[in-house]
Amino acid sequence: MLVRRKALLRIGGVSRIRDQVIDDCALAAAIKPGGAIWLGLAEDSHSLRGYDGLRGLWDMIARTAFVQLKNSYSLLFGTVLGMIVLYPMPPMAVLVGAWLADARIFLPGFLAWICMVYLYLPTVGLYGAPRWRAVLLPVAAVFYTAMTLDSAWRTWRGFGAGWKGRSYGPSSSKPERQIGE
């Protein structure tokens, strides 16, 4: 994240966000009252964080997903419901419609899935992935939803958002617990 020095000094520096798990969002929220923020993608940027397989990626998302939902179970419920309706339901309608030979089920599911793929193609292209992978967006959404549910589960169990071996719970009254305890 690139930030103008003037904007950073105006908010009191990075100390303003030092206790935040999602520091980039917290920094943007702190800077936003001072004016417009540009959000964009850069084709020449590369992540310095390596994720060795699904486990590392899962932990990264589960660390912040429920925090992003403000540790709210009602927001979690709405998010999960929305994710199910938007992503896996269209391919499921295609399969069920084909199985039952019912165009009233098949066609809306097919059109929704095609729209989803079409809208995802620019992102797939930007990152140089094969275009056929866009049809797998519902699978990615199911995984992301599971990671979000795991994030809430971790919080419910008292672990909160885990980061660098520490746990940040939604309430400061809970004792800090080490991940894996």
C-alpha cells in the first residue's frame, strides 16, 4: 500500500493502526476523512507473501474474515446466505435443471453462471491465468465461505483473529491465547 507522507502524518503515523489485524483497511479508514483514496490494481506488482498451499491461504483468510464482518454473527449469516445464492447456486441449478430436463431451472442458472464468468474474465486475464478458470469461481467462493465460517468458529472458540502466533479476540476482556492451544 502506498500512502502519501502528508496523509500519514495527518493521522499520527502508523501508531494509529498498530493494534489492528487488518492494517491496510484500518489505514485507509483513518486516511479517508482527509479526501479521496485511489484504489487500483497494478500489473507490475507482486506479493512478497508466499502461501505454501491451501493451508497458508486458509489461515490468512480465516485470520481476518470475521473481523471484516465486525465479529457479527448476523453479518456472517447474511454473508454466507449471499455467497450461496450468488456463487454455487447457479451451477447447482444447471446440474439440477439438466438432470430433471427442466429449462425453467437450467436456463436461469446457466445465464447467471455465464454472467459470473464474463464478469470475472478481466481479473483472470490480469493475473495471466487461463481463461477457462473463470468457470471455477463458484468453487473458489465455496472455499472462501468455508474460510469465513472457520474465522467465526475460531472467534467463538476464543481464538479470535490469529496473527504471528498471537490471537486477537473481539473483546479485550478475553485473555490472549496462543494459536494451537
